[in-house]
Amino acid sequence: MLFADASLFAQQQSQRPARADLSIPDVERSEVICFALYTVHDKTLKLTAQLYPLEKGDPKTARLEILKGVQWLEVAKADVIEAGWTAPFRVENWDDTRAYRYRVRHGADAKYEGVIRKNPVDKAEMIVAGFTGNSIQPAHGGDISRQDLLENVKKIDADVLFFSGDQVYDHHRHYAAWLKFGRDFGDIIKDRPTICLPDDHDVGQPNLWGESGKISTLGGAADGGYSQPGVYVQEVERAQTSHLPDPVDPQRIGQGIGVYFTNLNWGNVDFAILEDRKFKTGPAGRVPKQGPRPDHIRNPDYDPASVDVEGAILLGQRQLDFIDDWAQDWKNAKMKVALSQTIFCGGAHIHGTANGRLHADMDSNGWPQSGRNRALRSLRKAFAFHYAGDQHLATIFHHGIDEHRDAIWSFCVPSIANLYLRWWKPLEPGTNREPGSFEYTGDQVDGFDNKVTNYAAANPEETPAGNLLNTRAAGFGIVRLNTKTRQITMECWPRNVDITDPAARQYPGWPRTISQFDNYNPPSWGKLDALTFDVDSPVVQLIDSENAEILYTVRVNGRRFVPHAPRGRTFVIKAGKDAPETIVKEKARVGDDG
């Protein structure tokens, strides 16, 4: 529906409440379980039940049961953690070859039911629904029902749900807002693996440079660290991430805050779950101030190299080590996907209002540039596709480091309800644009001089009015990962449409399909001689002969593969059924006519 005139819109706006209702319902004891989230990885089920507040005489344990045949069998118990009222379950040696109905029980009467899905290794296409920016404030359309999102997820039967951040938009009442999130989305979460990444608003601040857990003392937190006490952050992460697979490097950071970066292998797709804000350095006091805020650069004539200061961190060494290991491990994996809060560039030119041009934003992952490039160099070694959110603006970028389009592709999904508007509107048209494409597409550099190629941007209207959601470019994303063809299809949908209706239209620029191998295929490279194999779809690794650097590791598609490689150098090629254990070619070189 579009509002017919401004007076009707104003009338409807005046009838909206000023703020979201975050009162905690006084529920019956039989309804004390609000919702549950789970993942299954490497034969281990982890499920976190979220409860409403327990009363003094209530039991402080919960039970997990599964239905086998006609009988419910208890498979785990969990103590209820009072700070946040969560019950984290763990079941090892889980049979992921079939689906099971489950129920969480508390006391004599409370129960909450759902389905633990079978591992979809026999499906050719994995569907991952992506969400970000769950504003609940009425002024942004945050009070509008999420039922359209639930219905669409059910219609496409998404295999995985990905909430990239800002599930909660209240800086002091995470628990109350998280319960509301569960009431809004629990009906789809209960039946499929769900990944949640807490971001700045989840942990109670407007922006986040976590800086390994230091205490932030500056308004806006640009000095790095956390504004809320460590125990608050721990409660947030316990609620949102304790159901994720175990962290690969569980050492805690400052204030006793945990980490959750890890991987989830599901349906032969290996997801790297990253924390791109937790270790990141704050800019205040470290870089020359270029605007009214320490993280905003207004001066277009500044030297981008001046802010790429020594010692500034993005992902941090612990996560980079994890990505390097993950990139080489292809056991039970056909494709690799990186999940994080946001994308590795400054993905917007205009912030807040249509005249709010901002040259560069250090809250983005375009800064620090050296850290951004290190992250992309690691991720492209796995031909990893990148799926993220946070920017309030849906975009598709192909990232570049030394040349345009020599690294991975990213898809940033739109906000569920759009609080803070952004636009991708470069002052000059992009070069090397596709025929008939918008002038804002093509090869560009962002405000930090990072090389980017834009293919789509769901810019909001300059003066949003009428339909609060769609004029503000709200929506959600879908990524279809075809493990048979190795194609990746990105879809970007507005709110309140039926995406199965042939008449429904996506935002301009979507859908777009790429190959898995497009995530590391620099334009300047050439082709090596074709390889043929005795086994189907082996793992292939390309190694620089001179310095032993691993350029990439990938599970190829089929029994024939033509490797891409830089010109003028020689390479060792290794291969094997599930790991690159055997040298299949030495001194491979791109031919003069490659």
C-alpha cells in the first residue's frame, strides 16, 4: 500500500506510538519458554532455550527431549542461567542424517516444540535467508508486523537463517528486546539452524570498535572498547551466540568477554562465522581528525594513507589465523561462505539524509585499509563468498586489492526496518560498467582509496514518505548456494511482498548470479594447462614455487579443472580426494597465449 497524500500519511504517523513497547509479559508458568535457537555441526547439536523470568520457587533446570517413534526421550538437561534466563543444551554424537522433533521442557507444564533438521547434504541448493537492522522504533516502521518475513521464509523453506547484527535496538534493555525478537521470529527460528552475530546496538552502543574488550570512556565509543560493562556484553553474547558451534580459539578478551568466531558446516557449505568488530581498533586519538566526529572524514582532499596508521587492527591475528586454516580445510565442503557484521569497504557515500555526504566512515570495514586487505587476501584463498549486513543499505560489491576485481564478492542485505538511511552515490560514474547499468555501478574507489566494483545498490528515496518500509529501502536477502553447479545467486527483496508471486519485483540490480570461482579470478591472471583427475571433485591447491605461498585451495567441480594463476611465475599444484596431499604438477606456468 502507498499512502495517497501527505495528510493521510501524517495522520497515520500521529497515531503511531512514540517508542516501542518493551515491557516483559507476565506469562503463565506453562508459557515460560519464549523461543529456542540451534545449530548442528560435526555431529554436535547446540541449542539455547530462552526463558521469561523465573519466579523464586520455579525449577532452575530445563530438559531437552526428542521424539523417537511415538516416545519422547530426554537427551539433555541444562541449568538456567539467571543473568539473561538462558538454558544452553549440548548433545554430542548427534545423528544428523534424519530430522527430529524436539521439545524443551521446564517444570511440569512448560514446553516449546520445534524441528532439528537433517543435514541437507543431498540438496543441490542451500538457501540462506539474511537479515539485519531490526529497528523496533515506530518512526522507522519498526512496529510493523514481521509476518511477511516469516511467510516468505516458510514459502522458500530456507535451510539457514542469518541475522548479521542489530537484532536488538535498545541500549539498556537487551533482555526485554531479545524476548521481543524471539516473539517476532521464533516461529521460523525454532525449525532451522540460525546464526546470530551481535553488533553495536545489540551490546548497547551506537558504533563498536571492540578493541579486545577494553572499556570505552568516550561518547560514541570511537576510542575503542565497550560502553556497557563486560557482564552486560557477556549476557548479550550468551543469549545470541551460545548455540553456535564451539569457538575455534576460546581465549577470552578483556572484561571476561568471550569470543564466538568459528565455522559451521551444513549441507556441504562451510560457513566462517566472523567477529569483525570485536578486535577492531578505535580511531579516536590514533588518526588525524578529519571531521566533527573522530570516525567521520568530511574532507575529500585528505590523504587516505594518513589514516592507515601502524598498529590499527581489523580482524586481528587470531581470526586471520583461523581464516587461513579454514581456507585450506575442505573436508565435507564444496563451497565456502564468510559471514560477518558488515562488508570490507566504505559502502555508502551519503549518511542520514539525502544531503549528508560523508567522504569516509571509519565504522566501516574499509578502515583500516591494511587490515581490510589482509582479511580479503585470506578469504579469497578459499574462494569465499561474503554475506553481511549493518549498512542499512543493500549492495553488491566485488572487492579489489591490487587491481579491481581481484578478491571476493560481498552481498550486504537491507535492514528489516531502516533506522538510519544511507545511499551509494559516487560523484563520478563508475568505469567498466555493464551495458545499460546505473552510473553508480562499475569500478570505483571508496573514501579510503580501496578498490571496489559496485553491481547493485538499493538506495532509498531522497525524501522517504508514505510506505515507511519500502521508501526507506527496507527488506531482506536470500542467497542460493548451488553445490552442484557452484553458482551463487543473490536476491534482495522489499518488505511486504510475496516473493513466490511472479509479479513480485526485487530491488534494481537483483537477482545476480556468480560462480564460486569468481571470488578469486583477477583480470590480469591467465590460465594454466587443464588438469584431469581420477576422482570426482578433488581438492586442489596452488603454491608459488619461489616462496611456497599458498595462493588458494578449493574443491573443484568435476574431474577436469583449469587453474587460474598470475603470469610470469611458476607454481606447484597439489591435489587429493579431500586434502591436497599429492603433487600433480611442478613448475606450472601460464603460457604466453594463456
